[in-house]
Amino acid sequence: MTSHQDDPKAAAASVRSRVLIIGGIVPIAITIVATALMISWLPELPEPIAVHWNVSGANGFGPVLPFVIVPPVATALFSFFAVAWSRRSIVSGVMAWNQKVIVVASVWFAVLMNVAFAGSLWVQRGIADAHDAPDVGPTLLIGFTAAVVLGALAWFLLPPGRAVDAPGVAASPVSVAGGERVSWSHSTQLATTPLILISVVIGVAFATVIASVAVTPRWVLQGTITILVVSALAATNFWWRVSADTRGFIVKGFFGWPRKRIPLERITSVSVVDVNPSGDFGGWGWRWTADGRTGVILFTGPGIEVTQSNGKRFVVTVPDASTGAGVLAALVAKRSRS
């Protein structure tokens, strides 16, 4: 009889099923139960409800509708992304570390989000005035503990995480004659599909912030700062400039930051690699893996991988990666000869 270990297709199917159940079905089931409970409690709740507490008690108030809507929307989006990013790139029953973290985070997020919101309503059942709402701290602590416990259980139910990366092809240095100087620069940007997905997530975050500000005007400053910070961070990950010249290998974001420069003298090898964002790095943007690789991952396709003298590897996906890698390899070779 053939076991899953002997049949890569069966092993991959088994892992995909576990990813679907743990990263998608379980979080959605938690959300359905929590949402049903919150809806059933509506006749027992004050109007408005308490939406924020400090050490003195409830100090922020607003309508109940956002508390019922935000958890299922946020959980459904996170679960969809977790399953979509992980299932499609699982081969031979192997999960990359980043895939496993994302799937476990889906369970953790669902528990934490739904217990926090539902618990905040539960403590207000039967009171006439939200100013009298009891402390929500113990409920939040229970939610955090439950999220950690179920997240740990999900971790052990999934297969072991592994470092999964395809071997690169050593770059062929371009020909450089005599004292000729050579350099290379190319822009690279986030692929359309992740750009849309990330935009949707940011849109939901903005809507949540705006809803919070609407029900609690004192949060206007915090909400404005949050929107500006999120917008700036998103912009830095959408477009990058990649260069190879006498300064070394340079990768910088839209505003010139984040910025990564690896001097030529610290580069030991240059390769061209084929990158799968979800399988190799667990997503897009500035990423890192359990095996020590870091990189700027923007699309599925070719990338330049630089190995440094300390053994660390840095990867960036960029069009015409073979030319850029060849120029960088030539610069490194010329530096070593000088």
C-alpha cells in the first residue's frame, strides 16, 4: 500500500486539506459563532455601548454596529489570504516556515479578534447605561490566552515547517574591457494581484479607523496618524529601485527608504533565482525566512540573490535579473582583482 510519504501528490493534498481546515474553516466557524452571539445580545445592550476603557472604567462610547461587523469582515479577509497564499504553492507535502506562520496566525487572529469584540459586548448585557460597563480587561486576557493556546495547537497539527528555496544559477559576469566602467539600474514594482489584495486590506484598516473616529471623536488625532503611517509604509513597499555599481548592490524604496546596500567587498557570490513569494517567503514586500534569507519580494519570477561574506543571503525580484546579476558579478570580480 502506498503511504502519503511515498506519494508526493497525496502528501500535498493532505497538507492542503489541513491548511484549509485550520487556516480557513476553523477561523470562519469561530467568527460565525461569535457573530451569532453578538446579534443575539443586541436587545440586552445599552445604546450607545462602551467601546473603550481606561483604568477608571468605560470612557468611550458609540453605536454597536461596528462591533458586530468588523470581526467577521476582518477574519474572513485574513483567513482567505492565509489559505490562498499557502495552499497553492505546497509541493510534496512540504510547508515553508512562512506559510506555517501565516496559517497559524489566521487562527490566532480569529480567536483574539472575536473574543475581544464579543467579550466587550458580553460584559454590557443587561445594563441600562454604558458608563456602568464593568472592566473588560479579564475578558481580553482570556481572549489572548485562548488565542495563544489554539495557535499552539494549530502549529502542532500542521506539518513541520522547512526552508524551501530553489537553488539559484550562478551569474555569468558581463564582459568589461580594460578600464571600462559598468553599472546597472532597474525599477521593480509589486505585481498587480498582491497590489489589489494589499489595497483591500489597507482599505479595511482605513474603514476601521474611520469608524472608530466617527464613534469616538477624541481618537481623531490617533486615527489620522495611523492612516498616514500605514499609507507611507504601503508606498515604500510598492515600488523599488535596484542598482549595481561601484558602491555595491543597492535596493531602496519609493522614498529612498527602506534602503539596503551591500558593498562589493562583502559579496561572495551572485545568483539568479526563481522566486515564489508565498512558498519561499510567505508573501510580498520586505521579507525574511527561517533559514536566514531576507529580501524584497514583489512578484513571482526571476530575482537576484546575493550571498554575503557572513553567509547571509539577500534576494530581490526584479525584471531583467540576469543582466543585473551579470553586472554585479563583473563588479565583484573586478574588485577582487584590484
